[in-house]
Amino acid sequence: MAAHVSAVGLSFLHPAISVSPALAKELGMRRLDAELLSIVLSNLAESRWRSAADVDFAWLAWLLSELRRDPQLGKRLPELCSLRVWPLADGSLCRTDEAEVYEVEDARLRAELAAEVKSGLLCGTEAARSLRLVHPALLQALAARHTSGVLSRFRVARLDRVLLRQHAVRSLASTAPPCELPRLLAFARKLAAHERLPLAAFVQQLRQAGARLLSASGEALSLGGEVGLCLGPELWPQDQDQPCFLPAAGLPSEWPLLSPEYAALDRDPSGWRQLLTLCNLDWLPPVLPCGEGDWHSPALEAVLAVLVEQHDVPRLATFANALGSRWNQQSARLPKGLRARCVVGSEDPLALAVNPDADATRLLLALRDARWVPGTDKALHRP
């Protein structure tokens, strides 16, 4: 402390000398108060502290405890918060008036965060970099002085799992690069499970924020509207007799699959399947509106064309069985089944049965007109 005070042209009074406050004031002696400590910190910010490695954490903890007791602290808070002297966990220094800075007082949460970084789930991610956490050495020094909580006076917020999850969701929507989206969603999902937040409520938060998912092609697609992504075979339900019908020699660009990195992050894909199904992802590609009351599925038509071109009878047979199982089956993506997308201007699953001459949608016409149904003669036929 003496070195820091001498750097601003002052020194401590010899401990053997006792001077009354009135005499000290008349003689022009300075009291170690919020004003003087602000000057000391300002000097450190300008000339000596360049990173957290330069910070004397024990001394800074002492200074903060002294400031907390000073009745004049309120007048100096704006100045103190504007100084780049606050050490962060990433080794940098920051101001607390620029963007939110967090302290993790909960020792268990600190340990969990450290474990996530060590496991690679958060290590090096933009979400971790953008989360400005107070350096743990300062928190330890404050705890040693029994002054935990003092940082809240200096615009440092306390981070809990709810705030951490909200930060992760915001990063999923905006700042995180596409390659980090699977790891970040896995982390947010883990936090939501720890809070016992209902999965449907968590998905609603993801959709409202416009969180993004990573496709197999590396593109980030928002959950804000129709996602347009399909689950890859690694996330198809294992309890259904539904072999993979996707073309062996690559997929058409119209069939956007979810990145397989999601399933790779968990030995048991059932949790991912449940979450992503609530996000309206399915093995069946999206059926999209095209004109007033009409529907089509470019992805379904594209994969059908590839299978027909390759004359892949086994996969076409599997495709026919899969399509048949979904014709009447309700899902998040098709609340009334695929059958409700057959008649222009109607979403009644029975519309075609009631009026066989009704205008067929582009989806139904594509299935009717293409030669794709395998026969016993091993040829392909129109339905």
C-alpha cells in the first residue's frame, strides 16, 4: 500500500505519531478516504496495471473493504466504476460501467463453471469470452477479509444459474458463431435441467429469443420462425421400424439436416430428440405454404428425385413406408398429419375423401405424378 500511495506523492504518517483529525486537517494532511483511494486507483489504471497479472488482489480487497465503510463513497462511485482496474477471470481489466460484470459468489456454481470449461463445453467459446466474470482470486481475497458482497456497490452483479442460462440463450441468438451453437445449447439445456425448468418453457424461451441451430452444412438457422431443419438419422427414434431412406451418395441441398454434433455431445440422444421435437424438428422435411392455401415440400421432392434417378428401390420402399406412417400421424410440425396438406385452401384431413375432385396441393401432385413407387417387377410406377 505504501508504494501505491507514494506513487501519487504521499506517504503514511509514522505509526508512533498520533494526530487529532482537527490538527491533521489544519496541517494539510490527507485522510485515507474514498477521494484519495480513487486517486490511487486512477494512477494505477494509468501507469501500472495493464492486466489482471499486475493486480495485487489482497491489497485491492483491502481497498474495497475500506471504501465500503467510507460515507463519501457514493460521490466517488461513478469515477471508481469508470476506472479500468477491475480484474476479470480471462486475465483482462475492465470498467464496470461499460457492460455487465458478474461475480460468482456460489462456490458450487464456480466449481461447475470451471468443470464445464475444463471439459471443453465452454472452453474458448464466444459465450464464455463475452461473460465478464470477476477474477476468482479477488473473490477469494474478499472472502478472506469477510467482505463478500462488497462488489455489488461497484455495479457488479451476482451471477446465478438463471442469469447464466439467459446469457447462454442470448448468445445462441446473436453473438455465438455457428460452430459453437451445439456446445452452447448443450450447456443451456444442462442449466435448465438443473433449475428444473419445464422443457416446454425452455423451448419457448429459445424461440422467443430467436436462438439458432447449426445445420449439417454449417449454416445457423433461427428458431424464430419455421426452422426448416430435419433430424439426422442419429436422432431418429430407435423404437420405430424406420430405416434410413436418405440417399447414400449425398443429400440434395433442399434437404437441410441438423448438424450431427448435437447427438455427438451426449451418449443418450433421447434428451436431444425430445428437445428438438418441441422445436418442431422432425425426420420429415417441412411442408411449406406456397401461394394462397397451397402447400409444397421442396426437400421431400428433391430427395424423391434423387432416389428415383438412382433407382434405389430399397430406399424408395422405406420412404413409402415412412410416408405412410406419417400420413395420419399428428406431430408438432403437422398437427393434423400430412393428410391435411392435400387440398388447396383446406386443412381438413378428410377434405379429399369428401371431395375427390378438389384441387390438389403441389405436395400431393408431386407424389401423384412422379414414378417412384416400387412394384414387384422392380420397376418404378406412378401411384
